[in-house]
Amino acid sequence: MAGNSVNSIGDLIEISYRTANVAVRRLEDDGVLQEVTGQSRNRVFRAREVFEMIQKPVDDLRYW
């Protein structure tokens, strides 16, 4: 399962855990991110649409 935790997201973009957690919650509420562990701690998030896109064969991708 590929994805990122709130801690790893905060570390990646150099923001505090609290700020990262707020941003992740907003993105989850907007349907951009999906929590994939089902846990309340050590949660891992992924961008479902991105994963779906990269798993498709190149010929199946639509370009705008």
C-alpha cells in the first residue's frame, strides 16, 4: 500500500504536524485524499485518482 502519513507530509513540505494534519483533513473532506488504513492513529493517505491514473495502460489515458 503506497501513501503518506501526516508526519511524512509535514516533513516533506517542511510544516508542522498540526498544519499538515489540518491540510490533510481538508483534502480528505474535499475527496482529494483517502485514508487507507482504517485506523485512527498512524493513518496513511493517498490520492485515489492519481493511483487510478498511473495504474492504467498509457493507451487508456485521456489527454485534454
